[in-house]
Amino acid sequence: MHLRRTLHDFERAYLRGGEKVRVLIACEFSGIVREAFNARAGVYAISCDLLPAEDGRSDYHYQGDVRDVLSNGWDLMIAHPPCTHLAVSGRRWFKHKRQEQAEALEFVQLLMNAPIEKIAIENPVSVISSKIRKPDQVIQPWQFGHGETKATCLWLKNLPKLTPTAIVEGREA
């Protein structure tokens, strides 16, 4: 109860002066995505993670469990759930961490089912695709101006697929 009241007071202080699009950046402590949203007029975004805000912006960062804030009336959630027990790059260890993987998948499912109108969940190629559902889109950094190759999966709810903005030649692995 105390956490919800604190977050309510925290949000009310920043929502003065009219309705804004409310964005939750789940599982982010860097502040990079949050600040990109907050730079846009008419948007109020907070990040949420178990870790403190890396950029020192505790005024726009809720340090705690995202479950505490999922039902707080967000218009959009961008979620970056930890991939430690999900990414296929670590599949050789899957047999040793079945319980951790089951809990990670349960957490992803919780995020997917959150009472939020628009949701984007980002993760590398992972068991989410075989255990929950296939991603709606797979993107690469080279489609958006960066020369690297790293498949990133997006699971979308009521959001359009991303359109490449700057395809880069000479891709690097």
C-alpha cells in the first residue's frame, strides 16, 4: 500500500497541467529510453527497475518491482525483461536452470497480459518464441543506422511494426 501511495504522489506531481500520454519503460535502469520519450511534448514517461536509475534521475524512475505499477493507468509500456534465462545464446545451460527459465517466462507472460492498451516487449532471440508465442517482428540494428548484426525480437500489442529508417551497408557481426 505504501508503495502505491508513494508512486501516486510521485505521478501526480508531474501530471499537473493536463493529460499526457503515460509511458512505462519496464525493466530499464539506464534511463535512455525513458528520456527519449520524455523529450517529446505531451509525454510523461517513467522507467522502472529493481536497480537505481543509472542516470541519477530518480524523479522519473521507480526503483522497485514492476508488478507494483502495472495497473497505474499507462497508455503504453515498453518492456525489456531480463534475457539471462531466456536467450537461445545460452541454451547449453537451459537444463541447469529450468526453474529460473519457467519463472522468467511467467514474468514475460505477466508483462504481455498487463492491463495496458499498447505494449512492446523487446528481447533477443529466445525461448519466448517457442514457449509463449512467436514475435511480431524481428529487427536488426543495421536497419536503423547501426552497422552491427543482432536480431532483436518484438512482441507487440496494438502497435504497428517498426519501419527501417536508415539501412546501413557493410554489416558487422
